[in-house]
Amino acid sequence: MTIEELVAFSSSLDPDEAERLYRLGVFPMPLADGYGWFFPKTRAVVVLGTWPLRCPKSTLRLVRTHRVGLDIDPMAMVKMCSEVPRDGEWIDASMIEFYAELNDRGVLHSVEVRGIGDELVGGLFGVGVGGIFVGESMVHRVPNASKLAFFVLANVAHELGYQVIDGQWPTDHLTTLGFRTLRGDRYAKLLTACSHIEPGRFESGYLESARLRLRDLE
């Protein structure tokens, strides 16, 4: 992140204002004494349905031993992501509280991979606003769990009517998943085109193997 990408600063996080800003492509990160709202100059995106996403066979094999669920426990997914050691541990207690408020409003969503005894072993969470799914964080405790969650998200989000998965800042990892980069001004135009879309609802529960449709991505 750079100072040029910081477009606003707030001392607290208001869910109403947050939803409005997410629709504008702006998202929060904790800073000293408050929160910065960022709009990356270069954005990692997947425009659903416009280019192929290829799910590796090593990732597909995970389906044999694990179950994938939507919104089973989004806050458990948030907390798992917060526990991962990484530079700039940004999912602090205040961000967890913020995501809990978004969860109560029905805009926080998770794709969860669970193993024996429903143990949560990986997945992702993000915010759905308009036709955009804003990916906030992903994590795995077994190899390929977060990758599996992403490819399931791509199928389900497209099925529900979402147009774009927003990965925020580009990374090498996102590139391996099939994300491409888009200049900020072009992303702003894409947001405008998606602003009128109201996709279907994420339904909480485990997905049957047929609903995963991962073979479509091979």
C-alpha cells in the first residue's frame, strides 16, 4: 500500500458508511489511531465468466476427504485468518468486531473447508456488495484448502449473479489462482457497470459435490 492509495481516514468503522465505500471499491485497514480507506492503483480481479479458471487436480483431490460449506460460521473463518502470522497483522480485535457487524447485516460471507469432525482447516471470507465480492483474507491449515475455497467461490458467486471477485492488491499467489491486474481507473468503470446488480443470497450450508462443479474448471 502507498500513501497515494489512501483516500480517507476515520477514527472508527461505521457499517453503513463501510457498505457505501465498499461499493466504491474502497476498503479499510487499521492504522495508528484509526482506519485508512484504500483504493489500490492496481487491482487484482477476476471478472467472472470472461476467462477460464483452472482448478489443479491436486486441489480437486481434497474434495474426497473434506466438505465445503458456505457461511457455516463466517466469524470462525475471520478468527482463523486473524491467527495467521504475517507482516502487518491487520485483523485485530477492532476489525473482528467490524466484521461481526457486517456478518449481522448479511454482507459478510465465507467459504469454509472442513475435515474430520467438521474441523475448520481453511477457506476464505469477504464482503458481498452489489455485483462485487470483495475478498478480504484466505488461509489454509492443510495444503490446497484455501485454493479449493476460492474455486468454489468462483462458481457459486457466478451462479448467484456476481460479476467480479476483487482481490484488492495483486500478489503472486492471486496470480496463480487466475487473478489479473486492472488499473484503478478501469476498475472504477467496472464498479459503475456493476452498481445496479443485486445478486442472489449465499445460503448457509454444505455443498453437495454436484454443486461444487469443480470439474468445469479443470
